[in-house]
Amino acid sequence: MNSSDNQYVMLHDEQRCIGCQACTVACKVLNDIPEGYSRVQVQILHPQSEENPSSHFKFVRVSCQHCADAPCVSVCPTGASFRDENGIVQVDKSQCIGCDYCVAACPFHVRYLNPRTGIADKCNFCSDTRLAEGEAPACVSVCPTDALTFGKLNEPAIQRWIARNDIYRQQNEQSGDVSLFRHKEVHQEVRK
């Protein structure tokens, strides 16, 4: 990942996450998200499913990954989708024409067109609200188990967290590096 002093990252600790959806609710309220849509959600993967071969429930964050090579940015015909100086993939509402190209291009399926405005929307780490006031994103501030951490990539505490060997990122060939790091939920088998 290109290390930038200004790049923000989100850390999701799957071992601490209990799937309570407090993050989803806080985001919906703060950002006035229409019914049936979301910027962030926690999906519950059932035990012994294809995505979760363990024998325990797993909770995973589904939101914008803030891709270094964001496909949503490259397909936007007006420049409304862009990656800002902090590494946050943004939508300039005054430039968006609602063409839906960015929604179709997102490899993580986390963008949508707001049915009230016709403008593309997605997680922006609350950059225009809480982050602008020096506060953490809403999802981080309400997490009851401290499963979410947010900060600059170059911060020592963030670097220590990322350096652990059980950290992964959900990437694909289109996205390049992403700004959402996850701590794997690892269950040890009980020996008899």
C-alpha cells in the first residue's frame, strides 16, 4: 500500500464484533439513509457455510473499501467520484448525474443511487460530518465492543494492529489495495 501521512484506514476486529448492527443504525441516522439502503452493515456468516467453514458465527463489515485503484472512480464520466487527499473515495454531489456507472463498477457492491436524490452514495468515513469536526466516524463511536478502530495509516497504533499475522484485506484484482483491514476470527479447537 502506498503509505501516505494523510491516508485514513478502518480496522474491523472480527473477534470483537458481536453483529449487533449499532454501526449500521448510527450510520443510517447520521447520514439520513433511505429505508432499504445502507452505507455500512454487518453481515452474519453462518457456521460451516462456504464463506465460513468454521463451526462459529462470523460477523463481517460490508462497506466501501476505499480502493487505491477504485473502479468507481475510473468509470465516472463527470469526475464526481474521486479519491481525496486522505485516501477516502468521495462523491461530489454537485457533479453526479446519477448514471449508475459507479454502482455497476464497484467490485464490493456497496454503492447505491439514493432514490430521493438520484445521486450516488456510499460510506465516506463520515468525512463531511463527524470527521470534519475532528471526531471518529459514527460507526466507530457507537461500537459497544470496540471492534472498530479508525485512524491514519502511519499512526504507530494502527501500524502495530496491521502488522499482526492474522490481518487480511478483502481485495480483488480491480481494486488495488484497500483501506479496510480485518482481524480474522480464529477459533481454536478444544482438545479432548
